[in-house]
Amino acid sequence: MMDRSGLAAFLRRRRESLQPEDVGLPRGLRRRTTGLRREEVAVLCHMSTDYYARIEQERGPQPSEQMLAAIAQGLHLSLAERDHLFRLAGQHPPARGADSEHISPGLQRILDRLTDTPAEIVTELGETLRQTPLAAALTGDAALRTGPDRSLGYRWFTDPATRARYAPQDHDHLSRVYAAGLRERVTHRGPRSRAAWYAERLLAESEEFRRLWDLHEVGVRPQEVKRFVHPEVGLLELTCQTLVDPEQSHLLLVYTAVPGSESAERLQLLSVVGTAPVG
């Protein structure tokens, strides 16, 4: 059963406890509001201000699981707070662990501050959950991808345009990385996991994947320096640093160029060019 008053009070308190800079928003001048404004929360949650306001005002329909997930992410709730939100709304909380797409507040705060470099938060299956504008410019806007195409490993074997974003001399090694990594995930998560679902699809759709899968390779790791080929700025050699959230099996990937290098200059140009069409 939905606890309207409890849900409204919880959301108001969480909204009032956050400042614009906590969620990557500008503070602006002459600000008198305690915490975030409702319209700011609505933007963060990708919903209308009226819809969000009605929840805080104890009216409107019961929020769907999708809407609750968006609110939990927009308000930077912890896992415990997210689960509490779902229960107040009369819904079962989503599963935790490898299949969870709820980004921890700490990881989200770090990403919000990475405004001048490509960075993204991905699942263990290569599904991009959040990315900076420069990451979208580098590899395409992840928000436009749906279904299995959300996974880079899946797209690698099924979409030639994805490979075009990477230096050709790295393709063979990256193919082994994605096949070996998925095999490790399937073994770890089991035959009914999402990892196994991806493997079954790729075995049916990609001859190259079937050949690599039969090798039973594990432990093949990507190189620290990744070479991207952007259609407008050309080759970029970027070092990839990884921060891991072990509870959610999420990874924060940050790509940087050596200061003063040609890649650094091209990365600066990329920030001007903006997001290129998705390949």
C-alpha cells in the first residue's frame, strides 16, 4: 500500500537537504530556496515539474517503478534510501548487485565534477549508465541506445560503426577482451544471468564471437592507453583510469590525454565540436 504522506515528507526532506552544487547544477544569484527547487529535481529526474510536485503534495497516481528509479537517481539516494522510497510508494525495491542500475551517490558526485574530460559510469557488461558530454562526443550519446545495444561488448560484435571509433590495429585484441570478459561474467553470475543472455545472443548473431568463445580465454585485459578514431578530430590516444563500486559492480571510466600532446589538443577541439552523430 502506498504511504502518500510518508512518501511526500521523505521527498521534501531529501530535496531540501541537497544544494545545487551537490548535483552538478549552478547555484545562480539571489537564491533563497532551502535546498533544491522542485523544478530542479524534475529536471534531474527527467519528468515534468507538475508530476513531481503532485507526489510531494500527496496527490496524483502511484508512481511507477521507472519513475521511482528516476527519482532515486535524480535525488542521489543511497541504496537504503532508494529501497525506502520504493516501499513508501507501495512498490518492491529493485534487486541489488550486478543487475542494479542505480548509481551510488559518491560515484555520481565524482562524475558530476568531471566536466572537462570524457568519463562514463558503466555496468560490468559495458552498459553505459551515465556519461559526461565529452564522453558522448567521443563515443556517441548512450541515451539513444536501447536493448542489447546498450552494451559496448554486444555492439562490438554486431555493429561495424562501433569498431570504426577504435584504431584498427587494436580490433583483434579488443575482440578477445570482450569475449573473455563476458565468459568470466557468465561463469560468475550463472546460466540465468543477464551475462548469459548476452552470450546466447552473440553466439547466435556473430561468427567471430563464436570462434573466440570456443577458445575459452579468460583474463584478457584491455590496454591502459585506448586509441579512439573520431570522425571529425581524428586519432586520440587516451589513458583510461578506472574506479570500481564493488557493491553495485559499476565502473567509473575516466579518459585523459598527456598534457601538451596532440591528443590533448584534439580533445580540446572535441569539446568545441560537440557530440557527433552516433555510429
